[in-house]
Amino acid sequence: MDKKTTSFDFIIQHKTTAEQSWPGAARAGVIHTPHGSINTPSFIFCATNGVIRGVAPDQMKEAGTQVILSNTYHLMLQPGPEIVAKLGGLHKMVAWNGPMLTDSGGFQIFSLGGGSASAEIKGNRKTKRKPLLIRIEEEGAVFKSYIDGSIHTLTPESSVQVQRKLGADLILVLDECSPYEVGRDYTAESMSMSHRWALRSIKEFEKEKVGSAGKQALYGIVQGGVYEDLRLESAEFTASQDYFGYAIGGCLGSNKFDLKDVMGMAMAPLNAATKKPHPTHLLGIGGVVDIWDGVAMGIDTFDCVNPTRLARHGGAYVRPKSLNNSLDRDHINLKNSSFRDDNSPIDLDCNCYTCRKFTRAYLHHLIKAGEITVSQYIAIHNVSFMNRLMDFIRTSIMNDDYASSREIWFSS
Amino acid sequence: MDKKTTSFDFIIQHKTTAEQSWPGAARAGVIHTPHGSINTPSFIFCATNGVIRGVAPDQMKEAGTQVILSNTYHLMLQPGPEIVAKLGGLHKMVAWNGPMLTDSGGFQIFSLGGGSASAEIKGNRKTKRKPLLIRIEEEGAVFKSYIDGSIHTLTPESSVQVQRKLGADLILVLDECSPYEVGRDYTAESMSMSHRWALRSIKEFEKEKVGSAGKQALYGIVQGGVYEDLRLESAEFTASQDYFGYAIGGCLGSNKFDLKDVMGMAMAPLNAATKKPHPTHLLGIGGVVDIWDGVAMGIDTFDCVNPTRLARHGGAYVRPKSLNNSLDRDHINLKNSSFRDDNSPIDLDCNCYTCRKFTRAYLHHLIKAGEITVSQYIAIHNVSFMNRLMDFIRTSIMNDDYASSREIWFSS
């Protein structure tokens, strides 16, 4: 809907054959936004509270970053959408002049419910957060602020209103992000409610089109958990709406279903039901193998807190050759005493600031000395690494050698 | 001693009249080192463990930094001088290609003794550190490692040996840094021992002159606490040795003696006893007023952890006009809710990265949101502020308007 009246656009530049990138067809494209373009496939880095942890905007740019995201849930509580608007919007406030995305708050609503279930989506992390969700009802979600205990309601309408004030380029409809453990019936009901919320979100979004047409573009979210028929239904519903982009949300795996299968359940019907290309985002997933798999299914953008979170724990991304080609791992832990006198950079092939300047031994020393500045340096590398991975994948698509490039990435 | 055979040199470019900068004569100069020159007066930033907290080397350079220091005590315990040497020395390890200084470990020995007394030198901070000093004897100081409890001895000789391995340009003789509370007798005895230690340090330093002549230059330290006759004796002793530079150490004030008076006790005889100019460093002091006072007495360089420490607590340096010309304070605290929607930079006159990019309101938001990345941004400003202050002072000396510039600094 945005294309006709706005500066948003999504162009597919090249698509590989399905043979090259089974089971779908990986694609390279460009998402145009009022704050610049995103060459896809691309990684979206998480600036939850409006800051990439440890990496300044200029350092993000230098590390090849195209697009970042912030979380509506966090920013609506602190500093509040009015303050962000008063400061000129999110781009100006955080000094990021490139494309930005905000989520809708849906994932946080869900994880406020208790937290144990969120582990299913993101891995198996335990969260110690107290349940702050009061109830989810047709109108929206009622929750307590984690900051001051005040009661808030997030509705499809208010989520769009808040995201309007934040002013990110790409915004999301509110959804309920239901975990695997709730079972099929709840997932089905939740999906239906998310669809009704989506329609309300669209209606709210359309209201202000006259005033701020072209400033923001809306993404719908495919729900349906690990159930193939629900994913089909949700994909068809989503494809029937006039969204600029699509996101794949909800439960993306469990012990019984792996991410790749669930991505397939969502992407196959979405690709089938969609006539023209829409930029498609996979919510909250950003493992290296997952990205290769996701791109093969037609996913264009990914987000994950791992590049900076891993850095805070001493983890630095490397290619498998540095891990004896272990595909189970994607990083080294610089806390390890084996790096005590390792005079090489994190990654010899990396040209990031950290790899140009510092050795593994120095970074290890900083960790041992309790100097948290080290997490900045590792984060810079991790950001650069993810951007380099996305570049590598994009080039392989353009060159029609996705399959062999994937092999090269993991073996050399 | 270094001048004849090495690339070290200290040139006075201009000296104001004593009338301009009572009671001495402020001077602008250049310290030449193998890693570049330092225009003086200059501030030396503390990279205790070999890292400026929150500010990367390139950001330090961009903020106008000329010289940094690291602490021998910390680096000898972690990662150890052998590792630093194996990594190519401190400059290479920490990726700082400019001038560097290391202290001797003396201040840490002293503060290991208990800690309550150290407050006298630096202010009134309480330290919770357990006493780890076992004893100070003629041979040196015996102490427990704060890392693993292992027993170490630091002697004048081993301090020089460790500093040789670290490889900083400017190195210091080992001294005992005695606090005010030990009284006059202890201070006198301690000073005499520090003088004997100084002679041993010089002897050790001279040993390797053939091998590494010109790579490092030695600073002596004037002791004597708050006692005018002792400061005189120590200044005359120090001036009689063939040091490249001088440092003012020991107790620099108490409730009864203010810093300015004690600086005068050390600097007056030092200036009187010195025939040719030596770069002179004030150890561990870096308040804005103190710097103006110190420069007036002929001090060339200052160091203090405040620019980065203050930043970690939300404190950002501003000029007095932003504080209603209160001379008691030198910073604003961005935690304060008055900055909640303050759309201006920390300092309108500042051109640092942080002031170019971010508002007070955003920095306040990051503090409220618990995002420690904010301390990086404030640290960048504080470093830039101190460098700007030193530039301003230096220019005022060159222009013979030190007195009026000081007034302008504090009133506009």
C-alpha cells in the first residue's frame, strides 16, 4: 500500500534457483525507506532501549550496519513516546540516520507472562523476571511497568500510536506471541485474536496516512506456532492484507519441531500466496546456520540480540574453521585461558576496528582484569561479523552460487 | 641524561610573567618522546589496566588526547610483564601509538595498606579494599596479589624492570606515598627511604641504557608531605639527580593544608634548584581549579581518573556558566530528572562526538534505562573537555593572557 504514495519500496534484484537454495529460492533485494536503503539479506541489530549496547552509531556504520531496531515496549515505559517525539523522534534521539524498525511490544507482553516459555523461542535461557502481565484480553494486554509498577494497557491501536510517535521507518502490528507449551487450542485462538488485532492495527495505521503518509511502513506478522495448518491459515490471512512487509513470529520451535521446519511451514504458504514480493523478517532469530536456512526460504531480514549479548559474556563470532569446523558453535569465548598469550586478532579475515587493533590476548586480559570496556570491542567485532556474513550470503545469491558459498562459509 | 643520546626532549616554548600566573610562571612546552610529542600543559588519562574505560584509542585521539598512563602495579599482576612484552609492549598491546607513562606501583603499595588514608590525597572517598600490604621495608614492599593472594615483592629495581618490559615512554622511580595521618616523623623517614629507593631506581635504569637507550625516560618524585622543610629537602635531592622529568607525589593536602599550598612547597624549591627545564608532573590530581593553580606554579602535566570515573556515575564536565558560576562544582549529573526533556547537548561549546550526536535528555534516558553504554558517551565528552581545558590554558600562556583567560574560563 505504501508503494504508490511513499518512498518505501522493495525490489528483488536477483533470485537463485530452488536447486541452489532448497527448498525455496534465496533472493537479494533492496528495501527503500525514507532513511536510506537496506541491501538484503540483512541483519537488524537490537537497540532495545534506543542504544546498541557498547557500540556507538558511527562504529555501527563503520562495521557495515544498515538497519537497527528498538523495542516499543521498553521505550513506551522509558522515556515514553512523548519524550521521544519531543526529541525529534527515535532517529534523531539515538543519532541513527539510517533505516530503523520498531516491534509492536507483542513479544514483551508474552515474555512478561512468566518467562519460562520464552526460552522456547530463543533457546533455553532462564529469565528471573517477575511476571508482570496482568491479563491478555480482546482489547489488548494489561501489564505492570517493570520500572514503577504503574498499570498500562497496550492495544493494537495504542501500539501503532506509540510507534507513530517513535517514528521508526518499519513498524509492526501488535500480536500475541504464544509459546509452544500453551498447546494447539490456545495457539489457534491466540492466532485468531492476533489476526483481529492486525485488522485493528491496519485501521489505526490507515487513519494517519494523510498526515504522515510515506513516513512509516507496516509489517504484518504470521502466527500459528508449530502447527502447519495454522501457519498456512495465518500466512494466507497475512498475504491477503495490504502490508508493506511480513514478519514471521510466534513459536518457532521446540524440542519436537526445529526452527527450519517451522520456518518452512510459514514461508511456503506465504511465498505461495503472495503475488508481488514483500520484505520478510524473521523475528528474534539470528544464529548463523538459521540465517543460511532462513535466506534459502525467502527470508530477507533477521534480528537477534546475540551479537551484543554474546560480547558481554566474552563470546566472539568466528567462522567454523577456527572451531575445528564444529557446526554446533559459532564463537570462541575469550575468557578461556588458552587465549592468554594469543597474539592474533579474533579473526584474521576480519577488518573490523577490533581485529585491526587488538589481539585475543589483550581482550582476554581485559576480561580477566574486569574491564567491561572489552564488551564494546567484542561487540564491534560481532556486529561486523554478522554484516560480513550477510554480505557474503548476498553476494552468493547475486552470483548464483549460494549452495557452494554456504559450503565454503562452513568449511574454510 | 636522556637528551644527549635519545629522542627525549623538553622544550619550553613560552613562559608567562609571574604577574600573569602568580606565584610562579606558567609555561607552554613540548615533551618529545619516541612515540610523539606532548604539547604542555597536558592532561594524562588513566588506562589503569591498559584500557581507558569506555573510550577506544581512536576515540581518545579524536577527543584530542596526547598521552595516557597505565599502572605498573595492576599490569604486573595481570597479565604480567612477560605477557605484555610478548605482545610487543604496552603501546602495541593497547593499540595506543602515542606517548605513554607508567607509574612505579608506589601509590598502590600505599593504598594497599588500608585505604582510609588514601582519601586524603584524592578527596574523601571510602575504599572497601582489604589491606593487602604485608610490609614496607628497606628492600621494597611485600604484598599479596588482589587477584590470587600470591605474595609479591616490589623493589626499586623490580619496578624499573617491570616498567622496562611494559615499555612506556615515561617511567617513574618507586616511592612510598605516605599519607598525612602518619605524621611528620614517619613522613621524614619515608621520604629518606624514597630517596634511597630513587638512587637504586636510577642505578637499575642506567644498567640497560646501552641496550635500550632512548626508549624510556625516568622521572623522579618529590616527597615530603605537607612539611615545607621536607618538600625543600626532597625537591633539592630530586633536582640534584639526572632525571628527565620530575613528579610531585606523596600527601598533597589534608584538612589543614590545601593542595595549592603543598604544591607551592614542592614547586618553589624545585623551580629554584633546577637549572634547565624538566617536565614536571603532578601525580593523581586533576580538578579544574587545581590544574589552573598547578600550571601557574610550573606544573606541565596532570593525571586523574575523574574523567572516566565521573562518567560512570553520570557526571559530565561543564564550564561554570552552566552551573550558575559555582566554582565548587565542575560537572552536571545527568541522572538528575531536570534533564528528562533537555534537548541540548551536554555543552553547547563542545564539539566532541557525544555533544555532536546526543542530547542531555537521551543520555538521561540511557541512565534511567540502565544502559551502561551511556558512560562511554559521557567519558568521551569528559576526555574532550579536559583536552579542551588544557588547550585553552596553553593558548593563554602563549598569548600572555593567562590571568584574564582564567577569569574568562570561570565566568563565561
